[in-house]
Amino acid sequence: MPTKKGLISLSPLMIIFLATMNVFVLLYAPQPLLPLFAQYFDISIPTASLTISVTIIALAAASLISAPLFDCWDRKKVILFSSVALIIPSIMLYIPQPFSMVLFWRALYGLFIPGVTAVIMAYISEEFPVDQRGRVMGVYVSANVAGGLVGRVISGPISETYSWQTVFGVIAVCSSVIAFLVLKLLPPSRHQSKRSEQSFLLHFRNPALVGAFLIGFSQFFAFIGFFTYIPFYASGAPFHLSITQISLLYATYSFGIFSAPFAGFLSDIIGRRSTMALGHLIGGVGILITLYSSVPALIVGSSLLTLGNFASQSATTAFVTDIAEESRGAATSLYLFFFYVGGSLGAWIPGILWKVFGWHGLVSLTVGTIVLALLSNLILASRNRGKFHFQNDFGT
């Protein structure tokens, strides 16, 4: 672990990156396959989208339930147990089965994911010094991006060449390797904070944390809503893209791989909230660009949304761990609860509106939630009641 100012040990960073990346590969791999699921199982578009939303709903519920508990358990053991448990649903999804069972195994993913995502966030906040935290959180978020990119891009070609079940077989093998690496290479937690007696509720007394929770909700609603329904938009007129072409559209995720660590570094300099707001504005512009019906507009809009979303997410995760001065495991779990509730609603609500309003309705809805994120940043996130204060943040 880091012992000198400015130096970051590469071994824990690599494991943090791989374990986090694995989670987001399995979370988002089905997204380009939704039109295929609708055809394969003879189901509607909103029903097919449940493949994503049930995982996120289970993830949000597990984050809320586990929030008071994560500060009681050893960080590394929780990360390892969860990484191993995530192998089981992938193995089961390799076996052909009805859509109801597909949803069951997808929900099981969600129950174990917080044991990786929330606990790694707490691990970073405790094992790395504050002057490095923005950069390390940037690496964490870039792993989020890389996982979403790899999961979405490989799933289309694999499913067209072999079958959609093969996608989960490949994921199961990769997850097994990563769990082994966590066991062998992730250093044990040495600075784990003790749980407060009121660890679950005390965070709602800090308006800045409540603002961060709402920002997480809003930004993920917009992001998941956009990328869940873009396959239906791009597969129809006037685009008529194939499944593989739609998968390649997710290659725009590569912008997030670079924007997340850069934003983490930038937020260490200009402030978390300024970086968050900049990311929201860039993402909102990206969504609006897709109203112009052309493939280049889809590519540019997707790229800007990805760049802005992960820049904002990188700064927000660092913001949460900065101002949660105790019970950080509970704070990060609560943040992820709101984050994934936003994502689950973003995967589902636009499907209800899709028949009537189509892509224009989705754009209006997602840009609206980005405005909510900006208002939460301006009104609530500035009202921190803890000891931690920021400089160079909106001029404060």
C-alpha cells in the first residue's frame, strides 16, 4: 500500500481495477442483446429490458440492506466472497432455460455486486491518503467504464458467432481468474474504520451527502436510460444497425476510460463539485445531439454522454468518501443504493413511455434528470456539516 506521498502501489490498484471491471462486464453484457432476447423469448421490449433492471433493483436493495453491516466485516474477505459468489449465476446462465430463470440469475448477480463495489470504495477511502483519493477513485470508475465497454462490445459478436449463453460462459471463466487474483494479491485492510452506532442514519443528517445521493440517482438514471434504449433506436429506421454494429456503438465507452481518471485528478485540483457539474453539462449536451438522426450524431452523442457521466461519477464517489468521516462502508452503500435505484428506473420507465414518445421522450426524460443533478449539486452538496472542506470549488 502507499507509504510515501505521491506514490501509489500498483498491485492493489490492479486488483481494484480488475475486480471492479469484472462486476460491470457481467452487469452490462446483456444490454446489446435486448432485441435478441425480445425475439428469442417472444417478449416485449419493456420485458426484455428487465434483464438489466432486475439486476440493478436487486443491487440497490442489497446495497441498502448491507449498508449497516459492511463496516462490521473485513473488507478483503467481503470482496473475495462476493467475487466468488458472482461466478455461480454466470455458470447457470450458460445453461439454456426459460426467461423467468434468466431473470432469477440476473437478480442473484445484484445481491452480490455491492460486496465488491461498495466495499472497494470504502477500502480506497481508508487505504489511500486523501491527496491520492481522487486519482484512485478515478481508476475505480475507469474500471467501471472498461467493464461496461468490454461487456457490451464482446457480447454481440460472441452471441452472433455462437450463442447468447456462450457470453455468460466466457464471463464465468474470467470471473474465476479474477477471484483467484483477489485472494492472492489484494492486501488486507489495515485502516478499516469502526462502525458508528448510528452508521446507517447519520448520513441523512448531512445535506451534502443527501445531495450526493440524489446526484448519483440522477446521473445513473440518465446514463442507463440512454444506453438501454439506444439499441432499439439504432436497430430501427433510419439506422437499421445489426446487433454487432450496435455492440460496436458501445465502443464510445472508451472515452470514459480516460475521462474518469483525469476527472479524479482534476477534482483534486479544482474541487469535486465543479468537476461533477462540468460532467453533467457535457453529458446533457451529448444526449441532445442524438436528436439529429444520423449515425455520426449517435457516435458523438454517446461519446459525450460517456465522457461527462464518468467524469462526474469519478468526482462524486470521491466526494462521498471525503465527507463521510465515519462509517464509510454505510455511506458508500447508501450512495450506491440511490445510484442503482436511479439506474433501475432508468432501464424501466423509458420503456413504458417508448411506444408513445419514442426517442424524443427518452431525451426529454434523461436531460431532465441531469438538470435535477445540477440542482442537487448547487443547493444541497454545498451544505456539508462535517469537518472536511473543499477549496477552489465554485469559488469557495
